[in-house]
Amino acid sequence: MSLVKSKQRVADHGEVFTPPWMVEAMLDLVKSETERFDSRFLEPACGSGNFLVQILQRKLAAVDLKYGGSDFEKRHYALLSLMCAYGIELLADNIAECRGNLLEIFAAYLNLTDADDFYRSAAYVLTQNLVHGDALTMLTLDGKAITFAEWGYLGKGKFQRRDFRFDSLTQMSAFGEADSLFSDLGKHEIFTPIKTYPPMTVKELASAADNDPAKAVS
């Protein structure tokens, strides 16, 4: 694969893609986490998804190993695996490619068509998890604070969603460090979700995608 799309993009944005062998080597450093369905990964300059694609493939292999004999569990844990992949990307063509690449892998794994509720749910999740924005300013391209959906699987086909602001999450990463300014504090209100949704089924997630055409995967 080519590591650059154009010299101009390298000059304007410093865009150089990570080669597959290096992606694999880096992910092997946290191999056990890449194989946990509910471990969350954020790529703050995700490009077309080199890291996220490999992470999703590893998670789906783990799903197949544990739940391959149960179609119900396999489908729901595969969706949870997708829900735990996050990215931010500055360039519009890259974020569209990233969403498309992850959706293609997910759909191929479950043998889905675009009419399937799991396909439409996955497409909706990707519009929430893969953000067109700037990780440095923590803003979307239209100047709004980047917000991520935290997804959890409650079992029996139901998922829980809670939304958090990215800038609050970056503060949270230092919250428990022994030498941080926050080390002696209790839980702070800025670390609570800005919105919590009722538990949702896959059909309800698919309906959310249908009712929000502005969020369609391009």
C-alpha cells in the first residue's frame, strides 16, 4: 500500500500512513487488550483506519473463538467490538474511508446486507464513534466540542449508551495519577456523562440511524 496520497497532503497536513507491519507490531505490544471485546481504542488521527481495522479484526476473531456456536451472542458481541473502536480525523475523505472500511469488515464477518438491522446499527455507531474533527483543538469541523458515545452491552440483546465530552475524558486520564493535581479528589461532576440513553436493542439502534439521515455513512 502507498504510505502517502499526495506530496501536497504531506506538506499541508503531515499525512503519512502507518505501514501494516508496523501496525501489527505496535498492537502486539497490547495484544491481550486487542482481543477483549469491551476494551476501547481511540486513534486521534485515524486516517482511513489502518489501526482500527486491525483492532476490529482481532476482536472479531476473539468473538468467533468464544461465541462462534451461538449466532445471537456472536452478532451482539461483534457489534460491541465495533462499538469500542473510536477515531478522530481532520480530512473528510479519510473519515469516510475509515467508516466504510470498518463497516465492510463488520458486514463481511456477519454476512450482512445493507437492509439488515445489524448493518444499519453498525453504520449508525460508526457515525458516532468516528468523528470528523481536530484532536488537538478537541472540536468538530463545525466548531462544536467533540463528544463520544460510550457503549456497553447489558446482555439479552440490549446496549447502553452514555455520551462524554472528549475534553473531559482527557482530564479523566490524569485523574487517578499519584502525582496529578487530581490525585486527592473524589469523583468530579465533569467526569459524569453529559447524556445517558435508555437501553436500546439492535432494532432501536437501526431506527436511530433511519431517523437521522445527517448521520448516514458516506
